[in-house]
Amino acid sequence: LIGYYRSISRIDDSIMITEKALSIIKHVGLDGSLAYATTLLNGATAYRAARQYEKANVMYEETLTLYKELLPDVDYRLAGLYNNMSTLFSELKRYEEAASQLKNAITILQAIEKDSMEEAVSHTNLSLIYFELNDLDNGNDHLNEALRIFETKKGNKDAHYSGALAGLAQAFYKQGKYDQAIVAYDEALAE
């Protein structure tokens, strides 16, 4: 319900449900559990959507502590947390920290399944951060890796593929290759 309310822009309701869920979990003595950590993660994302960044960061950090205690080192949930933390740092324009979190996520995702759609999305996000830092070489490297993975999944394209194409367009634009940027933006739009 936290995520549902967040996805339909009922952010206040999402936060209310977060607080209620955390209260119930604590009341029944499950604080410190995996269920508690996952609820914290969802709640942190709701607070991030509400632009309550400090609260979101505290919740992400507590989730990270619990996940590191409760999960194996290689787990999708940990990679998802790193991706969410990266989004928070990107919104705060703390791009170096955002990049670090995405690198953590990519390392885990590669250990689970090389060339997964989740890895491609993380490479796309990392490329966009590098473009914000005006590091075109690293941005292009990660963007090309994302596009390579997306292209190998031709029959099973992810919705994020259009984002990777838009990232490619942004890379062309930053390099002054405007004609190529237009073509890439058109491809992203078509996708």
C-alpha cells in the first residue's frame, strides 16, 4: 500500500501508511526483522517522494544496516536498496555518492545474473550521473553497456530501454552532435 499510494501520487497517504506499518511491526516485536527492513525501505522511498530527504536518508541507512545483517552479500533486495539510495543522492545533487551506490548495485547484479535488465537500468542511471558530472567518457561507457544489454534482450525489452535511448541522446547533445541526438530522441519516443 505504501508503494501503491506513492505511485498514484498520494504521498501523504503513503507516509501515513508507512508510519502505521512501522508502528504495528514494532508493537508485535518484529523491529529488526527483514519485514521491518523492507517496510523501512518502502517508507524511505515515500519520504524521498515527499522531498523529506533527511528522513529518507536515515531510513535508507537503517535499512542498509539491517540488510547487511540479515541478507547474503549478493541479494536483489540489497541491489534495489543501493539503486534507491542512488536516486536520493541524485536528487540532492550528490552525484559522486549516487555513482558509488549504483556501482554497488551493479556489482551485486552482475554476481546474480550477468546482463540482466536490472543491470542495464543501473548502467543507464550511472551513465546519466556521469553526464551530470561532465564525465562523458564514463557516461558513454556505461550507456553503451546498457544499450548492449538491452539489445541482447530484443524480444523481451524492458520499459527502461527508452530511458537508455534518451540517455544516448543526452550524450550526443552534450558532445554537440545534435543531429545524432535528434535521431536518438526520436528512437526513445518511438520506444
